[in-house]
Amino acid sequence: MFLTIIAGVTIFVIGQFILKFILEPIVGLKETLGEVSSLFLREQSGFINDNVNKDVQNEVIRLSSMMLAKKQAILLYSVFAKILRMPIESNLIEGCRSLNLISYLVIKNSSDTLQRKSHTREIYEEMKLVSKHLKIHITYSERIET
């Protein structure tokens, strides 16, 4: 009887450990990846035309930092990334770098049309990298391939 109680408590503690330190952070990271996808789908024309507001720019920065923070919370991330088909750590970092660059490029520094066209192309190229590295859809067509 006593061993049964000890075994039950041990299994409960191990289950809670797995839940809190592995499964919940993975779900949180996947939700953040979904939020990134949602933001780009919702504001797609703004990004492509280099015409987003400050709130959208701040949201891109927030999501980028949240992804890295949530990745840090996952024990044995590299193992679970392979098993659950999530971005590997280097791709996650590159995807966040591209998001930060996009947030910088959409700042309205100049009204010069030629400069804005060059930013539009850069933004589009970085969007392709975000899609590739984070394995998410950011357009209504299939994932942007490079």
C-alpha cells in the first residue's frame, strides 16, 4: 500500500515536471510562431508596400523577443525541435534576426520613393527568410520559397 502511494506521487511529480518544463513551453513557442504568421497574414499588404504603423512594428519586435524567450524555457530544445518539426535553434535565431530587420526597415525615415522601393524589396527578401527559417506561412499562398 505504502509503495503504491509513493509510486503514484512519484509519477505525478514526474508528469508535472514534464508538463511544466517541456510541454507548456513548447505549446507557448508554437503559439508565438502562430502569432507571427497571423500578424504577417493580417498586415501582409502593409509589409509588402512598406506601410505599417508603429503598433505593428512594435508587435514584430515583441514577437521576435518572445520566441527567443520561450525557446530558452524548453529543456532539451534541440531534441524536441527535431521530434516535433520545430525550427532548429540556429534557424530560430536567424528568423528572429530577420523579424528585427523587418521592424527596422518599415520605419518611415524618408519619403524618397526610390529608397522606399529598395526597402520594399529588402522586406520581401527578409519575409522569405522568416518563412523558411521559422517554417511558417506568412502569405496566403504556399510558404515563400527561396
